[in-house]
Amino acid sequence: MNESVQGVIDSHCHLDFKQFNKDRDAVLQRARDSGVVLMINSGVDYSTNRRSLELAKKYDFILATLGLSPNTLDGLSEEDLNKLLAQIKDNARQAVGIGEAGLDYYHCKDATGRERQAQAFGKVIELARSQDLPLVIHSRDAEQQALDMVKHLDKVVFHCYSGSLATMKEAVDRGFYISIATNLCRSGHHQILAKNVPLDRLLVETDSPFLSPRRGRNEPCFVQDSVRLIAKIRKMEPQEIAQITSENTKRIYNIH
């Protein structure tokens, strides 16, 4: 068993999801015991935004971002969409960021659905700008399209970045942050990305309960796997990667 790396931040997870309902406290304890000092819980719709705020209120080591995932738009009425946008705006001061939000061309193939995603994303972009909060982007098979929509923003995190090296370079040249998830441990492409992200723009995340580096459900303590692998790829010490990525997370989310 590798010795735990201390001071790690899981910059993106979904601890409110039902996959954790039976053992959430044990999951949180394992994270803390492993050296994870902070977890950022990202909402994707109205109910998960509410639950993210509740978790952040209950635990001083959990912070919330409030979002509107493109994958929640299917079947969502305009009335409910506006209600969700109002919820984000009304609770923005209790959050450290806006998102996740963005474009998902992997799950949505039709032009009408993609146009609706872009319209909703545009409204969330405007919220992030008006609230002066970082925007957390979900961009699957649409990284360049998402980047093209946020070029006027200053504070952007590409969550679970999976796009090309060229788009990543364009994003970091604009000062945006690239978050590498634990699927790094199973993906050569993500290992290439992790090798090439400028260190001052690198974040780590689990996206728990998804993208586990091991069999079964992912959880925040597994972010340790990513930290160790990135250190190996970049010929650095795991503790250095933990410190750098945590400092980056605190900087973009204005965490003191």
C-alpha cells in the first residue's frame, strides 16, 4: 500500500448522488483519512444543486458549485429551465463556482438538441460572468465548441478534460484550468494530456461516483491514484503534485 499523499483536493465530485446514499459518511471518512482535505461537489440540475448546498453547509471540507448539465436538458420545460437558472443566481453567493454546464455532443447527436444545449449554456455563461464566479465546463466531444463560447471569460475550468492537445493549449493560453479525472489511470490519451498541461493550470478530480480508476464505484479517496500517476508521468514527487494542484484549485475558486 502506497503511503497517502497529504493535502489533496478533489476538485469535482458528486457526493450527493444516490450511489453514496448507503455509506456517504464512510466515503467522506475514507477521503479524509487518505489525505483529501477538500472536496468540491458539483450540481447538475435543480435537486443536485440543492443537495450540494446542503452538503457544503453540513461539512466544512465540502464546497459547492451550482450547475446545469447539458444532459439534464432532455425533457426539461422552459419553465423548469428558468427556475433552475434562477436557483443558480439566487444561491450564487453560497457557491465557489457555476457549473457544471456546457455541451455534450457524445450523448446528443441531433442539431435541435445541440442548439438547445448551446442556448442554455449561453445563459449559464452569462450568469458566471455577472456573478464573477469561475465557470466549470462539461464538454464531451465538444471541447472546441465550448471554448469558442467562453473566450470572453476570465475564470474557466474544463472539468474532466478529454479533448485534443491543440484545444487544451488554446484554453491554457487563455489562462483557463484543465482538470484531469481519475479515468487518467485507464487512458493513454488522458496520460498524454496530464503530461502536457502547464503545472500552474492543472487540477485533479474524481468525478465520483463515475470514472473510477479501480473496479466499481469511484470515490474521492481514489484521487490519490491520479496524483501518484501524474507524478510518475512528470517525474516529480506525488506530494509536489498534490501541493501544486491544491494551490491551483484554491486560486481559481478563491478559497482561503
